[in-house]
Amino acid sequence: MHRLLSERARQAQPSPTLALTAQAQELRRQGVDVLSFTAGEPDFDTPDFAKTGALEAIHAGYTKYTPTPGILPLREAISEKFERENALRYAPDQIVVSCGAKHSLFGVFMAILNPGDEVIIPTPCWVSYPEQVKLMGATPVFVPADETTDFMPDHDALRRAITKRTKAIVLNTPCNPTGAVFGRRQLKEIASLALTHDLWIVADEIYEHLTYDGYTHESIGALSKEVLNRTITVNGVSKSFAMTGWRIGYLGAPPEVARAVSRLQDQMTSNACTIAQHAALAALQNADSQWYDSVRATFDRRRRLMVDGLNGINGIQCWTPRGAFYVYASVRPLLGRRYKGHALESSADVAEFLLRVVGVATVPGEGFCAPGYLRLSYATSEAIIQAGIERIADAVGKLE
Ligand code: PMP
Ligand code: GLU
């Protein structure tokens, strides 16, 4: 049977974030009392202003194919958004709309990578970057960081990771899973490496609106025209507008890259869902600072609750995230401790133990190329966060 599958398909790993979210949902369906902190999606509903855009599109008969890179009004709105919010100048023909930022990233890697190329990925990193790079026959090269540097990769370590084969560097700010936010100095360092060594910068800015404690998001492509010419900026409506299920992502890129992604998309998906494109257009046209502020304030309260609660548990150390909606908490002090005689040897063991013993679902650090941690999403209610923390404390109290 295996012989009939491609090397690529055999090599592909399932997404652990999606798998664990599904596992928690399935346990709940079976009646198991599970509190889930796995989901990488806002827990509130898509705003009415976006839904109205979709309903109007259906009634107006916008139900057919569109140009592969997306309807022109949406690409114009994205171009304006990039300029207004990010100081990025991408003309509408430099924009490609796709079926989610994940799809955009896939298209980018397909457009820029040859087998044997290398891509630098600072870790901890989101689960899909290394897998997508590997699917292109290219090699992810990891540059690790931890809380001692606020999860910022060391500049010299990044430089040392560059070889003749390096094609791109991935920059995810605000970062999933750590919540790190790259500052101007770090952006400049990365940009200068990209310019000196002729690399693409793949900037995933999907959590741009979620920053806290006075930290703000800056787009690396805004540093200069030269940097912009090397930068592919990926974004989408999933996180900013609670539209994960609508599957709309987009990118801005130098013209030849945008054309290449669009050509590849021609043969894969054609356009992203027409109705969802109209919903995304309405979302971008109607979003105001009040919307972003209220979402940010809600996440901020939950963030504090989560960080304080976890840090109150002996054996868990939680760095205070500055962006996104995850905490990346170290459980290294728990490793080696035992439950009913069985030692917890890895963060995967700790996640398994919490799910089995107290019904708390988390994503272990193994999936983010940085074991020893658990990622907990705080895109859930304060009541659930409170209850989850009590359960985790209870579970840790049972360890020998
Ligand atoms: N990038 C990051 C860092 C993410 O966390 C996600 C989560 N889904 C994505 C990209 C993909 O988002 P989507 O495909 O829903 O637009
Ligand atoms: N990005 C989200 C997460 O990290 C959604 C799941 C996924 O696409 O991996 O949980």
C-alpha cells in the first residue's frame, strides 16, 4: 500500500495543533469533561459586518469563479490596508488572495524553494513552517531561542545559520506559539542579513492586531524599499476577524513572486471562495479601531489570568507573552516527576497526563520544535481559564 503513495505524502506529518483540537472535541462529544486550550482560533463569532458582506454577495449573485488572485475590490482594499496599517506599499497586482494564510505560505514556499534549498526558521515556531518547507524538498534550519532572550533569536546565531543554500528566513511576529513581538532593532538585524545574503523574508503577520503592554507590531517590509523588495508579507482575516472557517488569507509580494504564486494557485485551487472574499472585503472596509481595541482588551484580561494562574503553580514557569493569544509555559521543572509510578519524561508526557488525569487539553512543545513547554491558547472564556488552572494545579499536586 505504502508503495502506492508518494514520498511526499508518506513524509507529511499531520498538524498537531489541528489534531489535538479535534481530539479534545471528540472526547467532549463522547461526554468526557474536557477543558480545551488547544484551539488557535478566537472563540467569539464572526462580526455581523463581515457576515452581511457574504449575505449580500450571495443575493447579488456573486457565486461564480473570480480571477485566481482574488476580486479586484478586495485586492484594492488589502493594498490600502497594507499602506494604512503597515506602511507597506504593495499595489493590487502584487496581492494574491488564497484559502487562508496557511495556503498563502504554501504558495510562497512553492514559488521560491527548490529541493535542497534551506530556510531559516527561528524556534519555537508554528507547526506548519517546517512541514511546508520539507514538502518542497527543502530543509528547515532552526535557530532556537528561549525566555532568557524574550524568545528572540540571537543575531549571530542567525548569521551562522546562513549557508550558500539559504533561500529565505521566516519571521512570525507576533509569534505563535510564544507571543514574542519583534522590535525595530531585531527587524533591522534580520533585514540586514536578508539584504547581505540575498534572502527572501517570509513575514507572517497574522496576529498583528494582538499586542499588549505597550508593545506594537511593526512590519519588516516597512523598513525600506530595498527590504520591501525582499519581503513577502502574509496575513489573513482568520485571527483579526474571528473568520477561521471562511478560509481567506492573502499576501503582498514583489511582482514576480505574486505572479508565480498566482500561477501555481491557478493549478491548485483557482480563486478562494467568492462569497468568503466578499465577507473579507466587508470585514476590511468596516473594521475600526473600536473593533480591534475591544478584541485586544478581552484577550489581554485573559492573558493576565492565564499567566498569573500558571505562575502560581509550582513546577510551571510562564513567560508573559506580548502578542497573539497563546502562552508558552515551561514545564521543564515537572520532568522526571512521577504519577502512579510512571515518570513524565517529556512535555508530550505532561500534556498526555493533564488530558488523562484532569481533562485539560494543551499542545506540547514538541510540535513547535521546542520541547519542554506546553502551549495554552487563551482564546477561551475567563471561567474556563480559571477552571483549567485549578485542574492543572490539582494534577501537579498529585505528582510524586
Ligand atoms: N500563521 C500562523 C502563525 C498561525 O498561527 C496560523 C493559524 N491558523 C496561520 C498562519 C494560518 O491561518 P489561516 O490559514 O487560518 O489563515
Ligand atoms: N494556527 C492555529 C494553531 O496554531 C490553528 C491550527 C493550525 O492551523 O495549525 O493552533
